Amino acid sequence: MAAAPGHPRSGRTAAPHRPRRPREVLRPRRTRRRRPAPPRALVERPVPEPAAGQVVIRVRAVALNFRDLLIARGHYPLPVKPELVPGSDAAGEVVAVGPGVTRFSEGDRVMPAFFETWETGPMRMSDHGSARGGAIDGVLAEYVAVDARALVRIPAHLSFEEAATLPCAGVTAWRALFESAPRHKTGDTVLCLGTGGVSVFAAQLALAAGLEVIMTSSSEKKLDRVRALGVRRTIDYRRDPDWERLVLDATGGDGVDHVVEVGGSGTIARSLAALKIGGTVSLIGALTGVDANIDPIAILAKSARVQGVFVAPRSSLDALSRAMEARELRPVVDRVFAFEAANEALAALAEQKHVGKLVVRVG
Ligand SMILES: NC(=O)c1ccc[n+]([C@@H]2O[C@H](COP(=O)([O-])OP(=O)(O)OC[C@H]3O[C@@H](n4cnc5c(N)ncnc54)[C@H](OP(=O)(O)O)[C@@H]3O)[C@@H](O)[C@H]2O)c1
């Protein structure tokens, strides 16, 4: 049996800066405040020991998601564990391996998948109970113990900060475009709403696959940044609130083949209006709220395929990693914060000045 980090039987010299009792960030109590409450405390706990089938990871980077804000505010609609360690997306290195683990060894650079139990195939109801940083403890910690079946190797060309963005935002965009939907043809058009984590990933992946991308944003400055990634058609939805008309104009009146719908109640009707007949809407998020009145006629008149996407199994993260490595694609990391500044990172996420991802460096 391999020993835990710092264990005298490990045969490895423990790094001198490695604390015996690693710190974790705990979420605040349930709150009705609109602004994110600061995480309640940095706490110290023993370095976990790997149980059978587990590895212990020294976390090096954690990427934040809009969901982390909802959870911190007490507004997340799904069950949240009390005294939660937040954060679903991490990258780090294996420092201890439990009995029965053969695929990973000390020193491997890895990412845990979003769900601890969803390995492949269709999601089961029980998988909901294994969502990191929600139903179970997350990864905003110096060390975490993870089931080895949930692990994926980090693509060689990516840093820890970049890799940490794949397990939720990256793989959600990947699954929506290439696994859940009917196969796209070169030249199909994808509409990405806003310039947050999921949307920027969707734009990058779509462009890499030879698809056309139309991207909206509240800001010309942000649109400059996505144009630099290769997005040729952009719309400022503050300046043009009827942006679905511009999407139709840009597609010769036909509409787009796929909408990566992260807006929710404030955007869903326009997204359906911007859709081509027979197109797909991937329902992923609800940045503007969840109280939408969806017109069934808007769906049936377009013969639209409306699919919910809830992250993905580990096998999808494997597939995304391979695709990113083959094309040497790099995620867009807007800013990196220190572990002690996790509160500031969450506040920055709420301000929505970022393009792509905000990341917390750990250790
Ligand atoms: N179902 C899933 O598996 C899954 C996975 C990941 C995320 N999500 C959900 O997807 C949504 C996006 O997540 P994220 O992590 O990518 O968020 P994020 O990085 O925090 O995205 C924030 C950005 O969204 C854009 N935005 C805000 N309001 C908008 C509006 N009315 N129309 C268009 N864009 C708007 C803004 O960009 P601009 O200023 O450029 O407009 C803002 O900076 C959230 O609701 C999240 O919970 C779901």
C-alpha cells in the first residue's frame, strides 16, 4: 500500500513547504444576500489518506464557475452538502496512491472529473449525488482524495492553471457540441452567448472543428478579445438588444445550427428565434434567471431539438483532453488569483469583467 503524503513510509522526501494540515476554503452559511458572501473560513484538516481505489492529489489550481457563486449565495437549485469545501474544477499532481490503483502513480498530472461516479454512458440519478463542490466536497483545498476512476491526465501542453478549466466549463461545451447533438458539418454555425467560461470554450472548440461562430457580448472590448481568437461575427447585445435579428441577417435569414444557451429566461426566446429549422439549442445555464415562459410553438415551428446538458462523464473529459492535445488548444484564462485571495476571485466572477476563466492558484 502506498503511503500518504508526508508519511514516513512513503520513501519520498516530503516537500519542505508542504503543510501537514492543509487548508481548505469552507463555504458560507446559506444566505439570501445578492452579493457573494466571503467563504466563511480557511480551515486546517489532516492530509487525506488514500482509501482503496483512491489517489490523493496535491491541488495546484482551481477554476471557478458561475455555479460556485450560486452556491456561495445560497441560490443553487440542487442539493448542497453542509460545511462544503467549494469548487468543482482542479488540476494537480498525484502524491499518494491507494490499494488497487494501477493506472496512476505519484507525480502524474491529473484533473478530477466533475462527477465522482459518472464514468461513461448516460447519467444515472445517483450521479447527481457525486457532483464536486455541491453534493460532495469540492477541490478548493491543498490536498483532495479522489476515486481514481474519476481521473484524467492533463494534456502535456497545458499548465495546471489552464487544465483546471476543463472539468466543468470545457467539457460542458464539448459535450453540447460534439457528443449530445447530431454530428455537425463543416461550416455549420454555432451561436455562443456572452464571453464567459462555457461560451468561450464553445467558440474555441467550434472554430477548431471548422464551424462558424457568432458570439454576443455586453462589451466591445470583450468582443475584441474573442475576435483575436478567430471569431469573425460578433454582436454587442447591449447596443443591439434585438440581437436575434442580427443573427438571422448574418445567416441569410436561415438562423444558426446550434445555440449554446447559457442565458436562461432572459435569452431563451431570442435564442429560439435565432435558430435554423431543425437546429439544436443546448440548454446549459441560466445567467439571467430561471423563470422563463417558453413558447412551445417557437420550438415546434422550428422543429427544434432542445437538449439539456449537465456537464459530462469522465469519458467526455478524456475525449476533450485528447482533442485539445491533438490541436494544441489552450483555454482562455483571464486572471489567476492566489489561494488566500479566493474571495477576491469569487467577487471578480460576480463582476463579470472576465473573458473565459478565472483561476485560483493553490500551492
Ligand atoms: N449545465 C452545465 O453543465 C453547466 C456547466 C457550466 C456552466 N453552466 C451554467 O452556464 C452559465 C454560464 O456559466 P459560466 O461558468 O460560463 O459563467 P461565467 O464565466 O460567469 O459567464 C459570465 C458571462 O456571461 C455573460 N452574460 C451575462 N449575462 C448575459 C446575457 N444576458 N446574455 C449573454 N451573455 C451574458 C457575460 O459576458 P458578456 O459581458 O460578454 O456578455 C458574463 O461575463 C451559468 O448559468 C452556469 O451555471 C452550466
